Amino acid sequence: MASAVIAASVALIVFTVTQMIAQKRDATQLLLPKLEQVYLLLNELSEHNARMFKLYHLAMAGDVESQNTLNGLDDLTHYGLDRGKKIVMYIRLYFPALSRVHQMLFAAEGQLNILRYEVRSAAPPGGRRLADGKRRCWPLPATDGARDRR
């Protein structure tokens, strides 16, 4: 009788551990493509910012083609709002632990959007302010209290 109880207990423990491992594996298989998508969206956002700053620099230097390109962009493309919405969706649905990081990212992106708006307005910022905004906003500020290295 004791051996039957021990065998049943061992079987129950093995079953529980197997189920825990299977759940972990399933969660990993679900989240891995989502994490890859967030990574790709962040890379697209970074590339978009780099292209936009190049256009700003050229437009402020008097390049008519760059200014026409900027003027032809709709607000969703110009400010990167389409990517931002997707990133927020993925983080809120699948990676809530990254909420603080995404808030920092969008605070920095908000600063960039202010500069973007000013570039398109009648009184654009100077080249130095634009360069300072780019350096201040990307990469993200350190979260450990370390001083900004400039």
C-alpha cells in the first residue's frame, strides 16, 4: 500500500512538472514572434529618426528637395505615430514588464516630435538645438542615474 502511494505521488509530481515545462514552452513560443516584432519596430523607428534628422539637416541648409520631401509627408509618417501605436500595443498586451522602458522611449520620442513640429513651422530650431535634441533623445537616457556622456 505504501509503495502505491509513493508511486502515485511520484506520478503526480512528474505530471505537474511536465505541465509546468509545457506551459513555459508554449508561452515562449507565443512571445518569441511578438518580441521579434517589437525589435523590428524599434529598429524601424530608429531608422526613421535617422532619415528624418538627415532630411531636417538638409532642409535647414537650404536643400529644396529635402524641404519638399518633408512637406509631402503626412503626420502619421512624419511623426512615426503608426509605429508608435504598434509598439505600445505589443508592450501592453505581451510585455507589461517593459512598461517603464516604453514610457521613457515615448518621452524621448515626444521631445523629437516637438523638434519635428518646429522644423515644419515658420520658426525652425537652429542646427545646434536640432543636434542636441537628437543626441539627448537617442539612445535613451540612462536609467541607473549615470550622467549623460557628451
